[in-house]
Amino acid sequence: MYLTKEKKQEIFEKYGKSNTDTGSAESQIALFSYRISHLTEHLKSNRKDYSTERSLKMLVGKRRRLLDYLKEKDIEKYRALIKDLGIRR
């Protein structure tokens, strides 16, 4: 499996307020970004996998909504997270 328990813990430690902080917008955006990059790589080799393509589009939408929320809430955290994850709008 591509997303192990340890990998999730590592993502939450780095981007969340603590290693058990799974609900903050920053940690959720980081987790979605990791999943999006994995699905993108999968679709490069399996271009006719339409269910994965749909899942990828839904994840991108969720991440976009969370980023918009974070932008309204705290613009500095938003900019730092965009820079750290390498996401550009």
C-alpha cells in the first residue's frame, strides 16, 4: 500500500500542530497533496482508468476548497503551505 500508517504520521507531524492533529486544514491539504501526486503517477501509466481519474478530480476539488478556506482564514499560513508543498495557483 502506498500510504502507510507511518507515512500518514510523518505528514501530520510535519504539517499539523502535533502528530495526532489530523483535522487541521494544513495537515489535510498536505495529505491530499500526497495522494494527488500518487494518483497522478498512477494515471500516467494507466490512462484509461476512469474511476481513478474521477477520484483524482474529487481530491483536487477538496484540496482547492480547503486552500480557499485557509486563504480566507490566515493568508500567511496559506502562502507558507503553498511554498512548502510546491503548489501554484
